[in-house]
Amino acid sequence: MTVTEPKPIAASRVAHPGAPAWALRDRNAYLIGIGGCGMSGLARMLSARGASVGGSDMTRTEVTDLLRADGITVGLNQSDALPDDVDLVIATAAVPPDHPQLLDAQNRGIETLSYAEALGRCMLGHTGVAIAGTHGKSTTVAMLGAALVDAGIDPNVIVGATCAQLAGGSLAGPGKPTGFRLGGQTIASGQHAGEPGVLLAEACEYNRSFHHLRPRIGAIGPIEADHLDIYGSLDAVLEAFQGFAKLLPDASEGGRLLIAHEGANRRTVAAGCRAKIETIGFSPEADWSIRIDPDTRSVALLNQRRELCSWTMSMPGVHNAINSAVAAALAITVGADPSTIADSLGAFRGLDRRMQLLGEKPVRGGVVRVWDDYGHHPTEIDSTLRALREFDRPAERGGRLICVFQPHQHSRTRFLLEEFANAFEHADAVIVPHIYFVRDSEAEKQRISAGDLVDRLRDRGVRAMHLYPFDAIVEHLGELCRAGDTLVAMGAGPVWKVARGYLEGVNA
């Protein structure tokens, strides 16, 4: 690791204008879908800041048990009427408009917010940092959150996945996996000590929910066509990201936008943005320039062509190296020491379901290495499979790269079918269960099936098959996998059960 002291980067000491910090703290809040990563983090944040918090979810999970252990009431019957004293309802994006508890809130005239609207209120009066882009949001937020902990910034963090290094930082070693960290109401150290505390979160583009956030600092990575059931075209997606960029305050008020030099249509997206705009990418013309050595997994970050710091990644993949560089640039922007940030990023070991090595399965003559990954967009699939082939190198062990991919949503699969079909060139065999049915209509469900994707893969010479249920896939993997193979389960749905079921030798 090498470090050069950075040139100080000016930033305003003016908080983002708006309501007082933690404007929801005196409310009696009820969260519908409280067991989700983001919602459970929001519940803990509001509770810690003085709000009375309860909620409901469909099933009992480890998350709901932990919320109950912390004194937050969680109901599992979502047909129940809301408690009498509730004066605010917050609903996750997955809750339909005809949900019984939402209808109860409407009938009683109770204020109702979406998760993104509530998170946006929480950013008021804080140094909100929001990470946007089609890919890498959770990983970048977790990396940045852990690094800011190590740097003494004491951030508040909500991320849509669990990470064992989030609460205590990467340098402290793994702790209990969490997707939430409660930090300070002011920045604890660094160039901006005493300013409003950092609140770090993902900015999700689904249904334009990131338009409800109120960050002071924003980052936008590469943008691709996705959520076409909502947007219909890439142009509409770009317009939505442009709307997000316009939310940032004026540069004189500390507004900053870090946008990908390549792949983000930055001139279109940044048009009309009042914040100070900086670019990041591989080009030496970028304000923040990235150098990567794929063989050693070393990463260097330069600002105005001067190297600030470098580190060696433990996570495989060029995409993860880019995520780490974005995290480093943002950390330095909020006043963290580059040397500490480099050490932290070098010690970061990843988060759950993001290229996560689950373990090795003993088989005759050796082992099968088993991975789990959340990737559900064609670019994510290609990046992950490419990284696993280069990092895990199954061919050198006489093995193959076997992928169990569960498509997420029928509409996404239909809109991007050809892109999905081209994303598996690095896999030796692909097993496709049923498409995970969520949010789409029954009519959409009838328009495409997993078999359509399998047919496209076979047309391209990929060994592919459709198999369901998960128990049958686990059983088949027992016959298919051999010593030296790498197995990865991929998708945003419950396909992780296949990987764990195979690894543990039990039915999924």
C-alpha cells in the first residue's frame, strides 16, 4: 500500500436545507415490511433517535426476531388493524396499494410515506451521501461505510445487504453481519469534523424512488436499461437519473456529484445539476482516475492525475475494484484520511450474497467450491462469471464453472432476453429454475418462461437446462458436480437456498 497526501478538497459547512435533523423522531411510526434490510435499518434508526416504532411483516425471520429483541414490536399478521396510537405509516416498495394495513391508514387519515420518502426526511439536516447506478450500489455503500468507520467519521449507514464489517469497520475484523449502523449526529473527525453527521444509503432507481432522497453528496455509476416495466426505454432511465442529480444542492452549499466518466451518459445525466461535478473512471482525463492490475488485484486512485493511495483487493472482479475506488473517492470527499481508507479497503472481505464464498463441498477426489451472488442483470452476471473464472480458475483444477441462475421478474427477463442469453459465455453449464415472480402481473407472467431463456442459451452453444423445484436442482447437482468444479447460485430471489442446500447436503 502506498499513500500520497491529498490536496485538500473544499466543501461547504452548510447543512442541506430542510427540516431539523431526524424530523421523524417524535412520531409513532409503523413500518409495513419491517423485516427487509432497508426497512429494518430505518426502524432501528428511528427508534434510536427517539421515535416509537413498530411494524409488520409476512413471515418470522432472524431479522424480525432481532428487532423484537431490541424492543421493537413486530406483528406477523398483516391483516391486523394498525395500533390505535400510530400517526405515521412507512411502507416498503413491495407493498401493494390494496394492502389491508395501507387501506386502514388511508381510512383513518394517517400520514403514509414510502421507505424512500422516510429515508429522504432522515437525510435532512445530515450530510446525506447516496450511491446510485445500475450496479454495485450495495457493495459500494458497504465498502464506504466500513472505511468511514475506520477513518473515525462515525457514519450512519443503511445498506440493502448484510456485511460483517459494517458495524466496526474493516480493520477491526468481522463482527455480526448487519445492514445498519447507527453513527453520530456530527462528523467525528477529519477535515469536516463538526459538520452534520454522515447518513449513507443506496439510491434505488426503481419506480424513481431515489427522487425522494435528499443527499448533499451523490454518486452515479454506469447506467444501463433496467426496470423497463417502469421506464420503457433507456432514455427514460437516463431522465430519471438526471432528476436524481438535480436534487443535489448548489456547489456553494456543499453539493457534490461524483459520476462515472464512462458508461453513465454523464453529459445528459448531469445537465442541470447545480452541484460540483467530478468524474471517475479509467481515463486519465477523469477528475478521479483509477488504475487496476487484474493479476495482482491492486487498485490505485489518482486525483487530478496525482496518486493519492493504493490497495490490494481481496474481492475478485474488476467491477469490485471500481466499486472500491468510488468508495475511496467519496470517503476522501467527506474528509477521511487516504492512508486509512486504503488500509480499510484492502481489508474489506465483502458482504453477503455479493460474490460470497460459502465454502467447499467434499466430493470424490477433491472439493467443489460453492459461491452465492445477488446478480440479476445481464451485465452483473457476465462480470461475476468472468471474475469467478479468472479468480477461482476451475479449469486449472480440471473443473468447470456451473451456474444456477434464477431470473428475477418476468418483465425484466422478457425485456432483456437477448442480453441474458449473451451473459453466460463464461459458464460451462447453466441450470435455470422458474422465474422469480414478484411485482409483475399475471398477464406478464404468461408472456415468458424460464424455458425461453434456456432455448436462447442452447442456441448459443451453452449447456443449459430448466429444472424445478429447488430440491430437484440440489439433487441434480449432487450427480453433476465433480472435484475441481466451481458452483455459483445467482439471482435476487431465494436461489441462495440451492447453494446452501447443496453445500450442506440437505434439501433446499
